[in-house]
Amino acid sequence: MPNWIPNLPEQVRRLALLVVVVVIAFLIVRPMLIPAGFGEQGHFRSGALNDAVAHDYKYAGKASCEECHDDMTSMLASGYHNNLSCEVCHGPLAGHVEEPEEVQPEFPRGRNFCPVCHEYLSARPTGFPQIVSQSHNQLKACINCHEPHDPVPSEVPEKCSACHGKIARSKAVSHHANVECDFCHSVNEGHKTSPREFRAAKPIDRNFCGQCHADSENGSDAPQIDLSSHEPRYVCWQCHYPHLPEAK
Amino acid sequence: MRNLINAKRRDVLKSLMGLVAGLFVPKSIMAEKDQQKRFDWADDSIHYDPHDHKWGMGIDIDNCIGCGRCSAACKIENDVPREPFFFRTWVERYHILENGETIIDSPNGAIDGFNKKPDEEDVLRSFFVPKLCNHCDNPPCVQVCPVGATYESADGVVLVDSEYCIGCSYCIQACPYGARFLHPVTRTAEKCTFCYHRIVRGNDPACVEACPTQARIFGELEQKASPLHRFKRMNRIGVLKPALNTEPKVFYAHLDMEVK
């Protein structure tokens, strides 16, 4: 023992002993209280990540369905429901993938299922197909008229506004109210049943607008401009919204 | 100074070499440290490194039809109690009336969809807002946890260690988005995990899988080619309660200013 220790005052020696005991106790107890793996990945027990992933799938995913039911998924892919996952309607089917016989999918054939998406609600986005089920072929099941894997409206919409309501409403209050949609857009008839396959065409250059707006001899009372001097570096719709041209 | 001037050419070169070698030391040590951080999964079939990812979700309000298939799928996938008030994700409907009043409803989290409101005549605009844990990059829930049971993983997902959660509910109070609840049986905090068990195996979360209109987009935040990055580039993006500086990783396109 170094000879300076006995020379320390009694109270200091006792305090030092206490400090040493506390420090040793801390060093012994600390590892017992800290869970294994704490701090390896961050301020948490790294084994918690293993707990988080130890959970069974309930939804198998569309890719799993496709492995056996490729006839149905290809039918689905060509129609309006192409983005739908099978399990949205048929329920969670991870069990069916494991044991196809034991676990059977749901087949919601009643009139109360389709309206979950297709009943009219004012909050639903414009253009999304909606019905008021109280007045829509009461007592008939939806699947009597509509094939759910390739649904087509039983009556093809006659007016563009059925789907493009937002545009129709802007156009109705603009100076272009009397310009028909097909004056600017040439639309293939197939667009009404397969909108993604047949796209509507749009004007591609300044001369199109110029037919009315840059030809003072056509007798039109539309505002006239000189195409060669009026902002020649831009196309018209970069500044003017064609469905509401007076909008700033 | 005298030493330096008197030093031999050989000595100067020697110490210069030492200096250059020293530059590489920290890098190799850091590389080793990174190596240590790699995570070994108990399940050998998982080949996923949390350090290689940064997850987020985009929600397109204009695409949401309020069918509630996401919240229904979430309840099934994650064994969330069926009773009301326990949700990891839910859908809210906003009605903004012409007198400026805002009505928000979410009947049973929309797991059975919505019913028509009786008087919809004076609605100025209305829309649906799906909600879930925002997986904040600066999460208040993690800060308040007294036992380190809730944490942000390296891939940006905020998770709960239910084995160490003591059920004190501090995190539930701290979450500004109301995204957490106390599980009635285990008495531990629960929340959206981005379906962590699915994403480590390369699948989408159940709500994204179930969404019929692709209103939810799940993906990498830091990879330029990811659908989520494209979504953020192509849309006007808002987050919930930006003033709180929680830095959410759930991004809303076409978010109305009335949404709280």
C-alpha cells in the first residue's frame, strides 16, 4: 500500500471506498440491464428487427396468383380493372397459396360489395365510375351485367363529360363553351371502351389555334393575333389554357 | 524549425510517406465499422440490408376513392384488433362546407367504406385522406421513449420493440399524427411498420397491395429511378403538420390546406 493512503483523512478514505463500491456495482449491473445487441444497429435492441419480420403474410400478392391463374390475370390486365390486385375482392390468400384445397378464396357476389368502391360519394374523384345503387337496377346482382374481371359500362358514355367532368365544367363557363371536344381532339371510338389503349389526339402546333385566332378573313369574332409576331417561341397552350382561355 | 531545415531528403520523404499512409487509416477503420453494422437475420432466407434502403410512401389524394380497402387489409395483415379505435392506417373524409366549416369523418377507419352524408347540398369540396404513421425522420415518439423500445431503423422505418415496451404510452401522447395505439391485449404500443415483414422480403406493404387505384406509392426515397422519386418530382407535394419539423416520410400529392 502506498504510504500516502494512510495519511489521508479518515472521511476521505471512507468516501473513496464508497465511490469504488458504487463504480464496481455499476460496472457489474450495467451489462445485466442492457439487453443483448443494444446499440449495434442504433439506440435499440438489434434483435427487435428479427421480431419485426417474424410475422406471417396474409396477403400473398398478385404475382403469386399469376403463377396458377394466369388466364384470369391476363383477362384482368386488358380492362379497366387492370391495376386491381386479386386479393382486393377475393380476400387475403397467402393460405391458399400454401394449401390451395384447404383455403378457398372469397367470392363476393352480392350487391353490397361493388358499391364499396362504386357507390356515388361526392368526395370521390371526378371521372371515377359511380352509381346510386338505390336507383341502379335494383334486385339485380352486379355480376349479372358486369364481368368483374373485365368490367365495361353496359352503356358506353355518350358525352366526354361523363368521365372528363372537370374539363367539361371549366369549358362550359369559358368562351370555348360552344367548341365541341372533337373540334380539337380526334377521338377513336375505341377510347370509350378501352381508354388506355386508344388515346385522344391533341393539337400539336400553333397553326391549329391560328385557324380561328390568326385569320382575320374567316369572319370569326374570335380575338385575332399575328402568329409571326405574337410570342413566336412558345406554343399557345404554354400560356393559355385551351379549356378556359380567359384564365390567367 | 531548425530540425526541418536540417533534415535529410530521405527523412523528409519517410515522414511524408507516413503522412500519406495516415490519410488512409481512418477510411479503413470506418469501413470495418460499417462492416460491423451489417445485420444478420435470424431467418436465413432474408437477404436485406437496412443500410441500403430508405423507405417512404407517396399518397395521391386525387386518386383515393375512399373504399377503405387499405385499412381493411392492414387490419388483416397485421392482426390489428377489429374493434374501432385501433388502426395502423385509416381513411378520413373531409367535407368543406360553403360556410367555411370543415367536417371530418372516418367511420370505423373506413374498413367498411363510407356512407353518403345526408345533407351534401352545401359542400364546397370534399375528398379522402388516407393516414398512417408518417415514419418521421425526426420522430417525437422515439425521443420520449424512456426504455429505447421505439426506434428508427437504418432504412428509415420507425418500429416498436414490443418485448421492451413497458406500455407507458408516452409515445402515443407524443405522436402529433395519432398514429399509435396501445394494444388491448399485450399492453404495448403499436403502429404502422410499413409491413416490415413484407418489405424485407421484397414485397409491398399490404395497404399498397390492396389499393385499387394506386393512390399509395411505396418505394425508395434516395434512388432516382424509384416510382416514389418520380411521384415526388411530378406532383406538388405536401406533408402533414410541416411546422412541427418532424420531417415525415409520407408525402401527399394535391394535399388540401384544410387537412390537419
